Amino acid sequence: MRILMPCFISMLPLIAWSEGLQLSGGLDSRFVYETNPSENEFILEGLFLNLHKVWSDDMGDRWIGVAQGDLDHNFDDVSFYQVYLQYKGPLGKWNLRAGHYLLPFGLLATFDTERLLLRGLEETSLGIRKDTGVQFIGFAGQWDYSISLSDGLGDRHLFDSRATPVLTARLAYVEDEWQIGLSTLLGRVLPDPEFKSGSGTVQERRVAFDYTMFRGPLTVRAELVGGEDDDETIVGGLVLADYAVTSKLEINSRYALWHKHETSQSAGIGLSYQIKPWLYIRLADEYEFGDEYRNVFTAQIYMEFSHAL
């Protein structure tokens, strides 16, 4: 869901037929009130478009091209979101992806919270969400796996002289109503600008356990992370719980704990209401407490569309 960059996906060898072009996108606008310091603002958080194209060959395998980008923070930030080309093997049992993509680490591998008000743990646990490289994805029976080798530059640059190999991998056991995953990340990364200012790299070693459960109207997601930043021990955890009151109204909650130089915690509660299939209103109030206290209230109007071309 973000800006179009159709460039490389139009020239593919050995393609037998096309399965169509999908255009989607949306608008994310927010009113934010924050204490300590006290301030409020109305912000156009994001205008985004997504171009998704599928090609098939005679064996039934398919190529998938995705081109996405964002215009964020009142159009101050224009950046790539995901831009990749993927080859899907027989029955999707294995896939090869190359480009700029979400890293297969923890809950991020299965649940992207970028447009939600109560977000994942990537800001504190990794400092990076996406990277440029090559990823191998697949499944065998009840097991899902993903291995990525990327350049560690995140969203700051697609290519740069500071690039160093970053290995990210996840193995998950999947049932109909739950799954549990084990992830690791090893390498020197350049934290994303939305998470950290400055241009210094960090040597990261990470291990994470993630768990997702679907039980009727209740969905629970949890993640535990541990490791080192430049030989400094870090540890953290996250729980996200969503309860569908009706088909249109959902209650959302979040609790996170993080320890590096010091210990910090945050807790949040929110509501999401679907006015139309393409229009949502979301409210969230989140408290951060530790050495300092901070309270952020956010109201969001979120619109999206999808159209086959």
C-alpha cells in the first residue's frame, strides 16, 4: 500500500501469460495529542499506493511484482515501502524474493502494524523493519520458514558503501488456530530514520520467540526478544490483543516492556470501527512510563481502495 515504482517488473523472461494488475492504496490522517511536553497536531501520516502484478508460466509457477512507497508526515518524507520481485515455486512450497521487503523477524514476519495505532516492537527491538536483499520463503507440512540475506541499510538507503551482510531467519510451527515462531538476526544495521536519528551503525544479535492465537473473536499476539547491541545486553516483550465486539467494532490493546540502558514500559487501549468497507475510524490512548512519563492520544481516519486494472 504506497507509491508506484513499476520499473523492473515489466521485463521478465519466459512468461506465458499475465494474471492481471492490482492497484490499491489509501490515506492515513491523524490527530495526535501528547503530554510531556504538551502538544497537539493534525498530520497526514501517509498517502500510499501499491502496484501488484502476477505472471504465470506453463508449469503453474508464478512471478509476483510488488512496487510500493509512501509519502509520509505531511509529505515531508517520500520513501520506498516494499519493492520486490518474487518467484513462486510449485504449489507455493518455496518462494524466492529479491528487493526491498519486511524482514522475517518475530511478529513482523506475519503481522505488519505500520498503519495501526498500536504498533509492533520493531522501534525498540530492532530499529529496522525493512531491508534490501534476497529472501527464501517456504513451508513443509506444518512448518513455515524464511531466510533473508540483506544489506543492513534499512529505509535510509537501498545501496550504500556502509552495507554489510545481515542474516535474518524465522522458523514457525503453524496450526489452524495458533502458531509459534523462533527468529534470529545477526549483523550490523543502520537504524531506520523513523526510529533513530544520526547515521551510526549498530552491531545487532537477536533471538525472538513469537506466538499468535486465534480464538473466536479474540486474537492474541506475543513476542519475546533478547540479544545484544554492540555487546550491550537488551531484552523486551510485547503483547497485542484484539477482540471483535461486532463485525465492525474491535477493541485493541497493547503492552510492551523494554530494557537496555534503562527499563521502560508502555500500555495502550484502542477502538477500531469500520464505517464502510473502505473507511475506518480508530482511537488509541497509550501510556509510556519508566524514568519518564508520556501519554499519547491518537484519532485516525483511514481510507483504502483496491482496483483490478
